[in-house]
Amino acid sequence: MTDPIADMLTRIRNASAVYKDEVVLPMSKIKYNIAKILENGGWVNKVEVINRKNEKNKSSKYNELKIILKYKEGHKPVIISLKRISKPGLRIYAKKDELPKVLNNLGIAIISTPQGMMTNKEARKKGVGGEVICEIY
């Protein structure tokens, strides 16, 4: 797999399109940080790490990330659009004064900065730029 972040976003997008309650995917620090930002922003209900290393009979030796999706009344997904911006073949960076505004600040962009992963709003407050990972609204 060349782009695990795009895979994660696609799994979340597909699961919410068919009204699944949760998504389980392979664990990594970057995916966990993105999922925690989504949880703190109210885009998903809960993020859990499933420890598979200690289980003897399981075929997987690696931890998994479980994301419980969130829906509005009427069973409509909270996440309308989830789009990967910076890709392995074309990295997109933004300076501190050029950080994107997503849907007139109703959505968020996740930025990878030297101070860690954060939303575009947090990066603007701290005055840092970085790689624009994805946009959510």
C-alpha cells in the first residue's frame, strides 16, 4: 500500500456512506493522531486502539484502530466530505499565513506541523505552517 492515510480516509468515507457503526483498520501513529483530531473536533464518536499483540489465536500480530462513526438525526453522516490533499507523489505545504480555510471555516484541514498534527485553526493560532494532510466538512 503506497498511501495508508488515503486508505484510512477512504475506509471512513465508504463506511459512513453505507451507515456502518464502526471502522477497523491497521494501527499507526499518524492514523491515530488523525483519528484523535476527528474525535476532538466532534466528527467521530470514539477512537480506540485494539491490542492484538497479546492474543495467541488471532491471525493479526499488529494493533488495530477502531473508529466509531457519528451520525446526525435522520441517520445522516456528520462527515459530508473527506478529501486527501497532500499525496506521496505531490506534497502540498502551506505557510502560516496561507493555511487553508475549509468551507468558510465550517470544516477543518489537518496539518502536519513541526509541533505535531493539528487542525488549521490551531496552526493559525500558534503561527505555524506545515503539510496539509486532508480536509473534512
